[in-house]
Amino acid sequence: MDTGLAGKVVLITGAARGLGRQAAEAFAREGARIAVLDSSEEGSALAAEELSEISETYRLTADVSREDSVEKAVSSLLKQWKTIDVLIHCAGIARGPEQKGPDGWLPMEQVALDDWQRVLSVNLTGTFLLNRAAARSMIDQRWGRIVNVASISAMVANRGLAGLGPYAASKGGVISLTKVLAVEWAAYGITVNSISPGYMATEMGVRSQTMPGFKELQLSLIPQGRLGDPDEFAAAAMFLASAQAGHITGHNLVIDGGYTAW
Ligand SMILES: NC(=O)c1ccc[n+]([C@@H]2O[C@H](COP(=O)([O-])OP(=O)(O)OC[C@H]3O[C@@H](n4cnc5c(N)ncnc54)[C@H](O)[C@@H]3O)[C@@H](O)[C@H]2O)c1
């Protein structure tokens, strides 16, 4: 199947590790040019260096929650490659910097406003800023593909984890925003979809497994009895960005091994 992605400029946020890193590799193997964006300078440098052995890469260090930082990164990318064809927006955080209970999570009644605001600004405001910046170039060329990353936390409360309110609210916002953008930008040949992973085998997905009994509970809640593989996320992101998915827009694709099915 020719995905039509060879030579396309694909901007991937949160590409230093986890789902973003895996997606970057999958798109690179497809022959796409990869712009690796992450807030971690060291992480984005390493990822870009490794990916450059597969395809052309361009490294960007930016904080997706900051307008000036996003605009600077995007204009640097446009100077380099003139266009953005695909945005895969993976950058996100699960909790704020102060949200630390004995097991890493504080119950909602103890969540500080600063933590609430940090999670909302990275996950939701970041999605707005990246989508807006990428869409300008896509509107000019009357073609584009955007894949945002939400979560099953937008649909169900995660059993066994307290304090995920800011995260759940931010990801619910990502799904709603995705639908609005899909409708507004349909006329320009841009599709906008979201993917909602369940628990995936990345640093974020396994962090809570150190809590006593949590790993067993987590796996028992997934009908397939296993975490998702980042490869499975990358394949879905690539499909939504492919030529074949041209009529799919405003969709939220759940990849959770059945977590939300029962
Ligand atoms: N792993 C899971 O189980 C899971 C489940 C549901 C949804 N998700 C979502 O998938 C996405 C990727 O998750 P992951 O598991 O790869 O996480 P991860 O923590 O392994 O990687 C996230 C990456 O985003 C970067 N990042 C964080 N804040 C940033 C910012 N302000 N600006 C730029 N980059 C920033 C980090 O440096 C890191 O490289 C996130 O949006 C997450 O909410 C993950």
C-alpha cells in the first residue's frame, strides 16, 4: 500500500521518547522528512541523530504550551522545508510538577491550581497552538493531515488512579477541539483526527506500576491483558495521515485493548 507519505514533511511533537519517538521512526521508514520537536533539548537531539540514519530530519526544541516558543519553532521549520504536510501532536504530560502523593498521585481535593493549569496548558493549549500554527501552512497548500493525541481518560475515569482530573479534562478538550477543527478546515483539504490510547508501554504508561497492586489491577481492566505497544500507536497514526484515510476526519480512534469496551 502506497501511503503517499514519502517526501512529506511530518512534524512530530513529543518525539524524544515514547509514542512520538515510535511514530517518528515509522514515518521515517516510510520516507517522510521528520521534524522532531520536544521540550527536551538532549532528547530531541538524540532522537534526531538516530532518525537521520533512516531519513532526513530537522530538530526543534520548544515548549508546546508557549505561543512564542511554538511560533519560533514552526517558522524555523518553514524556513527549512517551506511546508508542513502532517502534524502528529504527541507532546503531553499526565500531571503537574507539584502533583506528588506518596505514590505519585494526589487526590483531586488536594490538586493545586498551578498543577491544574500546567496540565491544561501543555495538553490542551499546546494542541491549539500546534494545530493553529501547522494549519496555516496546510491551508495555503490546500492539503494537510493532523493527528492529535487524547486518551481513554477523556472517556472514562481511570480505575485505581486518583488526581487525574486535570489530565482527563485536558484530553476531553483535545477530542472536542479536534472535531471543531475537522469541520472548520475540511474545506481546505485538511483532516483532523485524534487517537485515544489506553495504557501503552511507555514511560508515562508504566509509571504507576510501581504502586503496590496497580500493575495487576491495570492488566485486569484490559480485556487483552496487556499494555499497548507504541508500534500499534505509530501504525494508527500513519494510517490516519495516509492517502487512504482522506475521508476520515473528526474521528477519535481508541487503541486500548478493550479497556473502554466493558
Ligand atoms: N503512554 C500511555 O499510556 C498514554 C495513554 C494515553 C494517552 N497518552 C498520550 O500520548 C502522548 C504521548 O505519551 P507518551 O506515553 O509517549 O509520554 P512520554 O512521557 O513517554 O513522552 C512525552 C514526550 O513529550 C515531551 N513533552 C512533555 N511536555 C512537553 C512540552 N511542554 N513541550 C514539548 N514537549 C513536551 C516529553 O519531553 C516527552 O519526550 C501524550 O499526549 C499522552 O498524554 C499516553
